[in-house]
Amino acid sequence: MIPFRLSVVAIAIVLLSSLACAEDIGPFHYRCDDGRSFTITFVKAEGESTPMTARLTLIKSKDVIILTSQMGASGIHYANDRYAYDEWHGNVSFKDSSKKGKGKSAKEVSCHEVKK
């Protein structure tokens, strides 16, 4: 029987090695119509056909936001409980639900890629 500690170490090595083999797509740089800027990198883990996670960094605050892929009919949609990133036919929008007024839904802001 393998000691518990050795099992934990083996699992950690496997997880870390799978992260090391992950294929990041990006970063892509965006500036939004409301003046906000962010970068987004799509993280594609080993064995995934499409990225299931996106890492969005708000430039001004340096906040790093982890978004997960959400199923949709077309386009791509990544979100968490506060933020959403959508792309459809080359149109990108960003939504921060903390910016909504009481009883209102959060406003999507159009964003445009900035080539670095």
C-alpha cells in the first residue's frame, strides 16, 4: 500500500505537469467604449479541444479575473458570478454586474482589440 503522503505528492506532480503542458492562447488586448482596458488569455489545458478557462486582467486595477466557458448557441461566452466576456462575429463585449443600478441588469460595453 502506498503511503498517503506519497499519493498526495504523486497527484500534485501530475496536476502541475498538466498545467505545464497547457496551451495559452493570447494575450489579447482590449479597450472598451467606457475607457476600461483589459487583456484576456484563453487557457487550454492538455487534452481539451477548446479552452475552458479565460484569465482576464483589468489594466487599471491589475485585478485578475478567472472566467469559465459557458455554453451558447454561437460565439464564445466566458463568465463568472460578476463578469462576462462575449465575442460574436468579431464583436466583443464586457459586462461587470457590480456596475448595475438597483433592479436593473448590467450594461454590456463594446470593446475593441488593440494591437500591441
